[in-house]
Amino acid sequence: MNILRAKVVIITLICNLYIASGQIVVNTWAFGKTANEVAAEVLKSTDDPLDAVELGCNVCETKKNPNDCDGSVGWGDHPDESGETTLDAMIFDGTTMDTGAVANLKKVKTANGKRPHRDDKDHDTLGMIAVNSKGQFAVGLTTNGADHKIPGRVGDSPLVGAGGFASNEGGAAVGTGDGDVMLRFLPTFQVVELMKQGTSPAIAAKQALMNINEFYEGFSGALVAVNTNLEFGAACIGFSQFEFCVNAGNGTDTLYVNCDI
């Protein structure tokens, strides 16, 4: 058994501990732990994955607790070169394939709403997946974009199939990293399509990143995914490691993968 396959087996064993509740919330980065906890509570009480990702992302956008989201996502953080905070966001319904997204939004705190994030410290995207007891998927993303970006710059987060994608037939994936590069390859769409064909979440995420690395060696990016069996996995490149949060009704755990692609 090679190293990658061994890691996938370990992650799959961990996943089996989470399946019993029939609900799961997974998001990028350890700084999103509070957001994950809020989303999991919403999912538990409503069984609505859209509400869960919306209200979970709102935690970072509103920052009612200044310690939430590590100062890189949300109101007042990571301004553009002119000093103004602008927000990009997207929400996607894996049941109806409906979506809503905004880009370069100014003077609004809660960019993520269902009604229509990069290096080890410069985190700038919260991406979240929620699955309800009926196996319905939704994803939500919110970001300020790159710190001191060129005004008007938009990355991958609000773009369907780039920042995030969901399908009840395949699962869901969200990404974070060098969005200017990642958006060219629709990596989250690739991951969901690979999972639909039976590829595990971790291997699907790794393959999508390797496809990008063929053309942009040295870029930084990470993907986390959940399949229809509620198995989850992640892969990363260009960071030392990638942390993500998982909650299936028994509290939020922070897990990580080493970036060894």
C-alpha cells in the first residue's frame, strides 16, 4: 500500500465515526471553528443545509466576536490597496443547482445569503459544506480576497465550480488558496465529478490540485470534500499543512492534512 492510499484509509476510518448522525458540516481552516459550530446547530434544528452554510458564513462576516475567523475574513479585514474592504461570496444548492453570488461588494457585512478563502497565515476564504439527513448538499463561501488586492479583483470564491460546487449525486467540495490560478481549472467541479465516479474525497481533491500543478507549479491551494456516504477528505499544496473543521453533531473537531503533493 503506497503512502497516499494509506492516508486515505486512515481518513476513511476517521470518517466512519461521523456517519451515524446523517448530518455533517465541514469547512476550510481552523479559524472557522465557531462558524462550524453555528452551522451545525442550525443544521441540527432545521435540517436545512442552505440555512446552515449561510448562517455559518455570517459568523465570519459580522464578527460579533472579534476573535472569530483570525482577522482575515469579514468586516474590516484584508482591505484592498485603497483601504476599502470588499467581499465576495457564493452559495450553491446541490439539490436544485440554484446559486447566488456577489463580487466586490462594498459597505455590506453579510455578503453570503441564500436568497438571490492562502498561505499559512494569509487565510482569506471560509468555504463550508453542509449535508442534511436527506442527503441534500449545499456549499457557501465568503472572502475578502487577497490582502491589499488591486481594487476590483475577484478570485475563485464567488465562481461556481471554482470556489465551490455541490451535487446530491456526487457530493460537494470547497477550495481556498491562489484563487487567480485555481479559478481557471474549476477544481471543485472536478472533485465532485470524480467522487460521482467513485473516487474517494481525498484522492479526488489531490487529483484536482495535481491538474493545476501541471501548469502552475508552486501555486498554493487546498480542497476539502464530502461524498454521498458522508466520507470527507482534503488535500493541499504549497502550504505546510491544511486545517479543516468537521462536525456531525458531536462537536467540532479540527483535523489537518500535510501538503506533500
